[in-house]
Amino acid sequence: MTKQMLLLFFWGLAMNQALLAQNFSKTITSPDSRIQTTVQINDKGEVSYTIGYQGKEIIGTSRLGLKLQGYDLTKGLKWVGDGTTAKQDGWIPVWGEVELIPNHYNGLVLKLRSAEGLRFDLVFRVYNDGLGFRYEFTRKDLTSQITVLDELTEFQMTGDPEAWWAPSDWDSNEHTYTHSKISEIDATKYLTDIEPFNQRIFNVHAVQTPVTMRTESGVHFSIAEAALVDYGAMHLELDRTNQKFRTRIIPTADSSIVSINTLPFNTPWRTVLISPDAANLLTNRLILNLNEPCKIPGDLSWIKPQKYVGIWWELHVGKSGWNSRDANGKLTGKHGATTENVKRYIDFAAKNGFSGVLVEGWNEGWEQWFNVGRDELFDFAKPIRTMTWLK
């Protein structure tokens, strides 16, 4: 073999290895072809995806991956295989606004292996109203225990869309929403919020999910999650330099996300709900389709929706309150969740066809919690009228 032929051989071998390193790129479309999702593996073994809607990119190149105890699933990943899936059926909810929920999607199962040899799947499902993806661990050939330490999942914004967001507070989902551009997300004002929240706002440029956005062309989309079981809730930290969200999973007491001793195990679905307008986000069934089916056995006819009235909003709008005494310990007569007031609500509910009355704030601890924010102060066996500590 001549020197030139040897050079050509080794050059061809090197090119083949390079192609094997970057050996995957596939696009999945929704059944109506309006949503396109492309999944790729680059030459570093990093997995990423993009999302397009009606030919325009709404989520740019965004990396995927997990960090496990003993395994790095963010780089050095190898393609093992892949397969496509499709479903076109429907299911009847136990109760809800509609009798039948269509379940139509096109899917992809991407089989991967980490540098340490751990195999797992990335599963995508693309519907007409959005998509979901998650990490699945089904094989027990290397380990039966999974400890998730961090999640890399990213959402790269395109442009600077408007957003309706609430701050990333680990202890409360009750903050009011702010409407601003993505670039203007800043929760500093919430740090002095007078509402009774046990605040855990560690990053003023992070938000809770779901977070809803609107592009310059008017397309609406929401980033959320589905099938959240045995896993921390997903918040999103904004990289303001790159206009990119990265997941921030609420950790457990030992700073991990979750430890699973028995496989199989699936992470929650990361979802993107997509609509040409805001109204259709309200009727979006994507999360219902990705949640697990109802596991309650037997006849479920006893589960019935109902209307109720409650004292809760009366407390919020200032007509009454949680405090029965003022700062000096004097009775004010403004405490709302009293026996007398609850009876009035019960009579109103019975007369006007409401099936229930919601009562909250009647027990000891509400007044003190409002001031110092400690949940252990509650005593659910004692009504607030017996309190003596403010005298």
C-alpha cells in the first residue's frame, strides 16, 4: 500500500469516526405538521433540541441532560438506537369539561449510553398543541439505583418575548404574576412582599412554572411539567446574557433531587404548550394526556365536581381578616372565620345551590404566622378565639 493510499485510508477512518460521533439528527412533527421538534447529538456527545411552530423557531437550540451520582448524562453520550412512535386514540376523563380527550401524537425514543456505560432513553411526544419530553431509565444491567443530583434541561428563547411570571419561591405558589419582557424578569420587589409567605427566593431572575410567553408574532406558549411524581418541582433560572432558561429543581433535604432504589424510573415530562392565541391555552389537553391514567380502581361515579363558597376571599379583599386583635392585643371584631360567619355562609350555600363551604384561618397560629412566618405555630385543635398570647 502506497503512502498516499495509507493517508487516504486513515483520513477516511477519521472521517467515519467523526460521523459516528455526530450520528444523530431527527425531526418529529405533530400530526397536523404545525409543530416541528429536531433532536440532535453533537460531536461532544451533547444532546439538544429545537422547537418550531408553523415554520418559525420558538425554542432555539437547547441542551438536555442529567447529572447522577456516578454518571454524567450531559456529555460524552453515545447513540445506541432510536425508534418512532405514533398514537391516535382518545380517553374518557373521570370528570371534566369534555367527554372525550383526543390523544394524538408522533413520538421519538432516543436510546443513549453514558461514558460510564449507563443506558437510558430520551422520549419525545409531539402533539398538535405542544410537546413533552422526559428521561426514562428502564434497564437494570448496570445499576438498580438512580440518584439525580442535577438537571440540565434548557429552554433557549428566541427574541425577547413577553412573559407572565411569578418568582421562584420554594415555599409559596401564591405570589401575584408580573407581566414583562423576558429580559426584564427581576423579583427584587417580591422580597419586601407583605403577604404572609415563608419566602425562599434565592434568585431574583428565576420563575416558577408554568410560565407563559407571547412572541412578537402573537404565538403563545407555556413551559410546564406533567406527571410530577417522586421528583422536585421545576423552576426556571434565567441566563440573561443568552436569554435562556435552565431548570432549577427543588432539592430534597440532602441536596439531591431524588433517589430511586428500584428501576424503572421516569422523570416528569417537560412540556411546552403552544397556541396561536391565549384562549386556546385554556383548552390545551397536553398535560392531561401526559399525566398517568387514573389509578383509583372500581366505579368512580362517586367523584363529582361541585361548586363551593368560601371565607378565604373575604379575608384577602380586606372585608375581614385573620387577626382577631390589633397590635396592642385589643379585640377588633374583624376576624372572618368565626362560627357565626361560617353559619351565615352555610345558610347562603344551602339556599343558592352550593355544595360546600371552605373555611380557613379559624385555628390558632394564623395571627402569629402572619407576623413571623413559622408553620409550626399552627394548632389545628384550637380555634383562634382561645388565643391568649397577644394579651
